Amino acid sequence: MFVRQLSTKAKSFRTIPLARLEDVGPEFQPNPTLKLHILNHQRHLEYGPIYRESVGPDSDIVWIGCGQMCQEVFQQEGQYPRNLIPRAWTVYNEKYGVERGIFFKQGPDWATWRHRLNPIFFKSPDRFWNLTDHVTHELLAGLENDPADLEEKLRRWAVASTLTMIFGHSFREYPFDMADFSAHAQNIFEQSAKLQLLSADDEAERSTDLWQNFAQSVTKSLLMTNELTDAMLQGPSKNGLLSVLRAQSVFSETELSLLVSDLVIASQDTVSNTALWMIHVLASNPQVRTIYQSERNPNNFVKFIVKETFRMFPVATFLTRIAPNEINVGGYLLPEGQLILMSMFHMGRRPDYFTDPEIFWPNRWERSQTGARYRKGVDSAARFATIPFGFGARSCLAKLLAEYQLQFLAREILNRYDLTSLNEDVDMIMKMTGIPNQPISIRMRKNSIV
Ligand code: HEM
């Protein structure tokens, strides 16, 4: 009855403002996807908080740049929420008959996996997270020696941290080629970004060089994690996620391998690129370290640094949902199966949500003295404008782990090092995730007072 009433009052899909493709200006050429977040930002300013874009004769994407409307999407996402999986990844699974883990699962099957994993990842977090501390210490010791190739070192750090969290330190006894794995995982993202511009189905059908390059890296990285998991299952696992999952006996050995590949691939680009942005903003804003040293609650301040990094540089630049049935968003009816993209970069830069949005200001996240929900320089309407890990039942499984790793890294840097940025005019570009448009260069000195 409630739904019926909403439906009769709601406006039709066709009345959502339609962005004209010819509006893409020369500054976005020759590859508009690199600056998709800027194009999207401009379009929200022109068309408003919701607009649609034609991507085929009968298919439109709906873009949402308003916290309230995002909340409405999550409220109506249904029992088994679905997000967008890059087409190249599903074509690979179909073409080679490969079964994959939680990312690719849908419906009750997906819910069963989450039901088993949520208690481990959300209810008893301290079990494994601190296993990653020494991986971070190794990263910093390496950077202290030579801060070049920061991107590559952070990628290996992210993979090594996830593997240590899963297997405990014993995985280091196995000859796992971290550099090779990391290069393949990175290549999967690089080639997926290129395949997004084309028809992945067609590229796979014709087995083009691009497709073969992508497929070889997927095959190699799956093989490497399968072999590693098999080897780890042979020996005793004393600590780490695997030891708990084994004790519970709820996943088969094959499922454990699928899970390991998913976790490693999910963590590499997201954690490493957020850490890259965080190091860049710390190096570009030396006053942050002075504030940290004078803070009465430095741990809270570190949380704000991570939150502020996500606000300005959300690596998951667009969150996605597929409407499970007809839903009402912003007063418009969206049909079943509609692809919805939530504009996280745009919302993080909305001046009505965040005072001086272009300024890196961690203390904006501090609760005001009155004890109200409001924070300095953050409007209460912005509640759904910075949700870097998504929201609801399908949100990131390892949010707590990622936050722990990033906060630990920030604290160690602030306690022990002075960073100086050697870059100018760093902007974000999109290559599946939001990354810097140039290599990040820093000078790193051990702080004399430590
Ligand atoms: C900065 C770090 C990270 C960010 C920003 C991030 C972000 C996200 C986002 C946006 C989603 C989709 C959420 C949605 O649609 O509502 C997701 C899903 C997921 N993430 Fe993360 N993630 C991070 C780190 C990690 C790490 C370290 C792991 C594993 C160790 C991981 C494992 C997963 C998995 C398994 C899913 C799929 C969950 C499902 O489909 O039910 N993520 N993540």
C-alpha cells in the first residue's frame, strides 16, 4: 500500500535530467574515463543531484550526488544487494568456467558466505589485525632507506599484510614471489580499466592481445594464491584467519582458495592507493604533524586523518547498486535492474556538506563541544557523502582491518618521521580506482626527537 502510494506520486524515469554526451569538452579528450570524476562533478553542478546518461539505445546510468538519495538507495537495496562487477571479470569466469568467491556471489549463496565471515571480520577484529604491524614496520624501514617507487612498495605492503592476516607469519616460509604476484594483480586493474572502454565480450571472443594480457594475469594470480593456500593447508596454522576458518570447518578447501584470492585482490589497490594519498597529504601538510603532537587525543586525530583522506580522495570513487525492483529515489521511479552510481568524489567536495572542501582539515571530523551529532565544518546532511567502504549488508568485509592498517601506518609516520612532498599539482585520475596523476615523491627523515 505504502509503495503503491509512493508510485502514484513519483515522477517518471524519463523526467530525470538527461546529460548530453556532446557536453564532454576538449579538456576530457582523448580518454574521458581518466577524468570521469571531474566530468561527473561538473554534471552534478549543471544538472543537479540526480541525472541520467545514455550508454546504449535502451540503457541509461543514473548518477546520484546527494547523501539523502544515497540513503534512499541503500534503504531499498533488498535482501541480497547487488553492485556492479567489471564485465571483463565475469566474462573471464564464464569463458574459462572458473568459480570465484564472495565478490561474484549473489543471492542466498552470497548471504551464506557473509553470514560465516561477518562475525570474524566485525565481532572479533583484534585477533589478526595486529599481525600486520610488523609488515608496516618493514615498509617504513625500506622507505627510510629509499623512498623511491612508493607506489610499488605500497602495493607489496598491501598484499603482504593481507596474506599475513590470513596465514599468520608462516606464509613467509613458502617461496611466494610477492613482486610477480603484485605485478599481475596490478595488471588486472590496468587492463580491466582499458577493457571498460570496449566490449569485454567482443575482446574475449576475438582473443585480442588486450584480452590475453588481462586473462593471463588473472590466471597467474589465481594459480599463485591457490598454490599458496594449498601449501598453507598442509602445515599447521597457528594464527591468522585461516586457522579460525579451519577450526570452524564451514568452508571447503576449494572455497578457502577462492576466498584468499578475493581478499588479496580486493585489498591491493584499495589499501595501497589510500595509503599513497595519505602519505601525499601528510607530506604536503607538515602542520598536521605539529597538531598531532599537541593533540590531547592523538588516536582520534589519526582517525580523522584517515577519514579526511577518504573524503578528498575516495579510491572507490563511485559506489554502485543495481535496483532489485522498482524503487523511488529523490521522488523519481527507477526501474528494476537500473544501474545506479553514487558520486563519492563529488559529494566529498560539496561546499554545502563540507566547509572549505578543497582544504585538508582532519579536525573537521571532531565532534562539537555541545555534544550534538554535528561536527566542525561537516553538515549533518553529509552523513552518506563519505562512506568509503560502502554501506549495508554488501559493504566492505574488511573495513575494520583496512582502517586499522591505515591508522597504524599514519601513527607510525607521525611518531617517527618528517615527510616533505616533492610533487606539485597532484590531481586524481581514474584507473578503476582513484589514483594520483603522477608518481608520488617524498623526502623522509627520521624525526630527531624520537
Ligand atoms: C582502503 C581500503 C578499502 C576500501 C576503500 C574498500 C572499499 C570497498 C567497497 C566500496 C566495497 C563495495 C561496497 C558496497 O558496494 O557497498 C568493498 C567490498 C569488499 N571488500 Fe573492500 N575496501 C578496502 C579494503 C579491503 C580489504 C583489505 C579487503 C580484504 C582483506 C577487502 C575485502 C572486500 C570484500 C571481500 C568485498 C566484497 C564484499 C561483498 O561483496 O559482500 N576490502 N570494499
